[in-house]
Amino acid sequence: AEMLHAVPGLVRAWGWAFRPVAAVERPLAPPLNNKVSNRINVLSAPGVFGRANKDAGAALEQYLKALRASSNTASADALERTNLAERVVPPCVRELIASHACRSAIKFGDVLSVAECQRLAERLATCALPFQCAHGRPTIVPLVHFATPCMQAARERVTPLA
């Protein structure tokens, strides 16, 4: 609750809509320790490429945990002072982007021209993590290993495709 109260504008800027639970919706029993309830209704979560997160409440909870973890403190004041919150991307947004990237990616078995393969290899060379997708799955699969002398001899007999 403290984290949400520290960065409500940022949470809304990412696309969450929420409202405090109205007094009539609260339980009839008085709050413990005479504290006001910090309960909220989460109405919506961020969407990416026309897709929205289905569980808005759980997505907000994950984001607030990520904010807390990234600040290495439970203090919302410290998080606000360092502007760290602005650099933390909500996990649900990362998941939606990763899912979109994988769905539109080249798949095993797709037919590519030699020029497309060359462009792909050149673009992969510029990536920070070229050997895995946004989900962490491998993007490159070795088809043949030429480490043994027998395989080296076979490699010398192969004619290049160009």
C-alpha cells in the first residue's frame, strides 16, 4: 500500500486504473488498530499491441513488488527520491512485449533467402543477447558440430551454397 501511495501517477501512467474501495463496500467490522483500510479496486491494467493483461490486480501487485525489489528497500520515499520507479518496467508489460516479439519472429522451418539469412546474422550480431528470445528460450540451434577429426573431414567435402 505504501508503494502505491508513493507513485500513483506513475502507476496510472503505465495504464492501471484503480479506485479506493468505498466506505459502503468495506466490511462492517472496524479496521484493526484504528487504521483506514488501504484496499483498492483495480479496474484495468496496461495493454500492449492491443492486448491487455487479464488479471489486473495480480499484475499491479507484481509491479509494486518489482519496484520494491529494485529499490532494495521497502521505503517508498527512497524510491521516489531516486526516480528509480520511472526505470522499472512492469512485468506484465515485459511479458506482453516478449509474447508479441516471439509470435512475429522467424520460426524453425521458415524459408529464407540467402540475403535474408545474411541480414538476420548481421542484425543478431548487434544484439546484446543474440542467443535467446525475450522469454529466454534459445534462438540459435547448432545443426552440426565439427569438433571431431571425422567431422572435420566431412566439413572439407561440403560445398558452400553461394
